[in-house]
Amino acid sequence: KKVSPALLQWNKKNAEYFVEESEEYFTNLRNDIRQRGIIVPLIATKDGTLIAGHNRLRIAQELKLPQVPVQYVQEDLTEEREREFIIKDNLFRRHLNTQEWIDLYKKLYPDFEAVFWTRRRKFRADEKKPTTGV
């Protein structure tokens, strides 16, 4: 749907997971939206709370766009599912360093370290095993 940006609400969880982008990023995004508009729809819950598109909404509001494209999630999201959606949507959109990726995965998977290190140790042990010829 195309809706007024005023009908959308910021999701506080987004700020918990991600730092604000640089001014250069926003300048580039602003220029792109001026030139092409918003191509990828923002994603919101039924009540208008954003789960994807916070930066695009910010620029739409700055530019006083009358409408923005929005896809609405029809299911009622649990807190866990909402967190997963917000994080996974941003993993490839943002320029994250290795530590930021790891920190996000830890938020997605509370047992991340135990599983990761177990698999890593198993993988390294398997590497050391002699292989047999066929």
C-alpha cells in the first residue's frame, strides 16, 4: 500500500540493535530517494510499527513525501519473531564489521557461542583425521 509517513511508528527495538548510519550514508540515501523515490517498500506490523525501513522513513519525512510504499505483516509477531525479522532484514543492508555480525547473531541465537564453538572444535578435529583413499 501507499500510505502517509505520519501513519507509521518507529520501532524502538531497531535502535537497540543498530547504530545510526553516517551522515554520508544519509546524504546518499536522500539523493537516491530524490532521484528514484522509495523502490523497496517499508515493512510494518498491522498497527503501523516499522520492522524494516527506518532510514527510508527518516528521509521520507525530511523530504516531506506525501506517501511511501509499505508492506504489512499480517501475522501477529512474537517478540522473538519480531527481533529476528528486524535483525535479518538488516544483516545485508548495513555495512557491519565482524564483531557487529557476531553480536547480532548472539541476539538472534542465545546459544550461539556454545553451538558455534562446538561445531568449530568438531570441524577442526575432523580436519586432523587422516583421510582414506578410495
